[in-house]
Amino acid sequence: MLPYITVFGASFSSYSITAGIGFFAMWLAAWLATRRQNDIDQNHIPHIAVTAMAGLFLGAHLLFGIVNIRPLFLAIADGFSQLPSLLSVMFFLGRIFGGMVFYGGLFGAIIGAYIYLKYVRLPFAPYYDVMAFCIPLFHGFARIGCFLGGCCYGVESECGIVYHNALEEAANGVSRFPVQLLESGLEFTLFAVILVLYKRKKCGGKLMYVYLLSYAVIRFFDEFLRGDELRGFVGPLSTSQFISVLMFVTVIILLINKAMKGRKEPVPMSVSEKKPMEEAAIPADE
């Protein structure tokens, strides 16, 4: 399709450009949405965005390497005999950890933001609510980059796109369903829904749960439309489907646990209830 774009004589990958647009879009959305929020300090938004993105890239590359770790184990067992120089080892590790898996990036972004919020001693819930609509906005743009580059491609389909110069050779020459655009559209829809909930002050402190549950469902089903084998499998499920199931179940358990804790906490008495009790405790004058 269009794996590279030339700007002022320099060539850039389509994914890096669309991801850059997505980063700017999510920062702008966060800044505009929190202008009148008393529980958000906008001065911290750029720092959270940077630490989250750092975690995203580290986590995405790490999970890709874990999914494709088998060649590394084989090389270690062979004593790296097929890799005679340090440069060849570096290229070998680059192939193993060079790709990205979104779920690794998602968890990395959440951890990166957590570290920053913990360091500056800010409450987690208000800022995670903002991240809940920023993440799908960024991901929606990034998936457009996947479509342009030809990675994360779909299954063979009569109603599809034929790649001729995709980054992944297996995608070329076959009509493939544009699953990247489907997921992009669903991500933008999820962004709009969560943003509306945020502006209307619905599900305060729980919007990240809303995002995680929604995306788990989206990702589980659109994986059936994926045609690439590089993403790895756990039994009959793809790696992302397996993670989707685990994440969905984990979030449900966390929500149930929070609900049970809320029921056990004593309900604070109102001022009108406290006053008669205080008066009754004061002894009468003798």
C-alpha cells in the first residue's frame, strides 16, 4: 500500500507518522477535556504522556520478543555458533525484539503512567480516566499506519485489499480483508463513547475498566479476521485472544472485589444524624 512516506526528501515509515499524529491527537484531547476539571493538574499531562509512551514502546517490543522467543532459545542451545560476530548477534536480537505487540504496549503505558503518578504523588483514578479515552484515540491512528504498511494484515477475502509492497512479504499478492481499518474504526468509536462518559461524569474512577473490558471484546473477535501468523498462538487462541480473555476476567474480578469492599465500608452519618447523638452525650447541668 504505502509503507513509507517521503517528507522534504526524507523517508519515514507510515506507521511512525500515523503514530506521531495519534500521540499529538491524544495529548490535545486530554488537554481540551481537562480544562475545567478540578481534580486534574494539566501541567502533568505532557509528562504522563511521555512516560506512558516510553512504557508503551518498551512493553510492545518486549512482548513481541517473548512471543517470538523460540529462535533465541535455539541459538543459546547452539552456543550462538551461527552468529560469529557481535554485529550478527545484534541483528539477530533486533529481529526477535524488533516488532511490537499492542497488548505489551498497553500494559507498558499503564505501568509507565503509574510510575510517574506514584513518583509525584498524584491520585491514580482521575488520570487513568483520561488515559481511558486517550489510548483508543492513539491506537486508532496507529492501526491506520498498520494498514498503510501492510502489517497485522487480514485473512484472504474477495472483498479486500491487494498489497504489492507490504512490509510483510506474506501479505502481498492476495486480496485481504482490511482488518486494520475495522479495528481503527472501532477504536475511534470507543474513544468517542468514553469521552462522552468522561464529560458527563459517568463511571468516574472506573473508565479504564470500561476501556479494558471493551477492547478485550473488540480484540478477541477481530483476531478471527487476522491472517498473519507472526502474532503467535496459545493453543487454539492467538496470543492476543488469550490475553483478551485473561484481561476481561481479571477486570471483572477487580470490579466485583471493589463492589464488595464498598458494601463493607460503613456509611458515614450525615450532620443531622450526628447532632442528636452529640446532644445526648452532653450531661445535664446539676
